[in-house]
Amino acid sequence: MLKAFIKYKEIIRKININIKGSSNLSKLIRNPQFPSELSENLVKYIYFDLFKINLGWKAGGDLWDEEKVYEVKAFVSGPTSFSSKLKFKSIFFLDASDVKNNIYILYHVKCNYIEFKKFKATKKVTFESFEISGKRPRCGFNFLLNQFRKSGTAVDFYRVQILLESKKFVINKLFYPL
């Protein structure tokens, strides 16, 4: 599935190059979102590779360890969409902007949903306010990362390269600033 996504992304890139060559620049095709089926599985296997803890799936959350739920969000270039009702022990963000080279940055944000709701989804509105209104917030990751840094929220960073031929991960822990 990962190879198919990379191929699809390349087709979109070629179409956009062809469109940019025409006079109508307003018809650019947006890059596809990174599929949750891929992001959740990648995080599951990366987490196991790092900590030898096998996360699983249950209804009501992305990944589970016993009775703890972990949220997984992936992004390629645009904003990330969130549920209107957040509930998790901690949250993972997977930067898939270099998917073509099988390189990812995994961010493990060590805050639960109660702490997370205090962060802003926009310059003025918190995730909690979105939840109260029943709306789904959309937020760019760098906007969130700046808030995590300012608040002192613990974030672990990992650069992950997938070696598709050998089906192995090369994982390096990264440190601020990224």
C-alpha cells in the first residue's frame, strides 16, 4: 500500500506540473492526505521497534496499549483534522512529507487529551472550544509544535527511514530544535 501511495502522489505531482504549464493556475490538484491505514500501522511498528511494546486497535481510538488509547495524526503538507471529541493518553504526529524517500519524522507528544484541549487550533480558538461547539478543528502541525515548545510539553522526535527491501526501520532520536 505504501508503494501505491507513493506512485499516486507522483501522478498528482506530474499532473500539477502539466497544469502549471498552462495558463490556468487555479486548477492545481491538492496533494493527497496520508492514509490513516498507513500512518497507524507505521506508528504501531515504529513504536514496537523502539520500545518492544505491541500496540493494537480497538473501536474508539487509533492505537491501544492495554486500556490506554493513543491518537495518531499524519500530514504531508497541509493541516491535520481532529475529531470534535478528543480522548487519548498521548498523541503521535507522523510527518510524511518525504514519503517518496521513505523518510518520516515521528513526534510523540506526551500530553493527554485534557492538556491537549487547552492548546489553540487557531490563533484565537482552543481545541476545547471546538469540542464544545461540536466542530472538527483543522490545524497545521508547526503551529502546534510552537505551542508545545512554549508550554514545555515533552515531545520525543524520531527520524525514521524505512528500508522497503529488508522491511526494517532505521530510527534516530532527534532533539530540539528540529
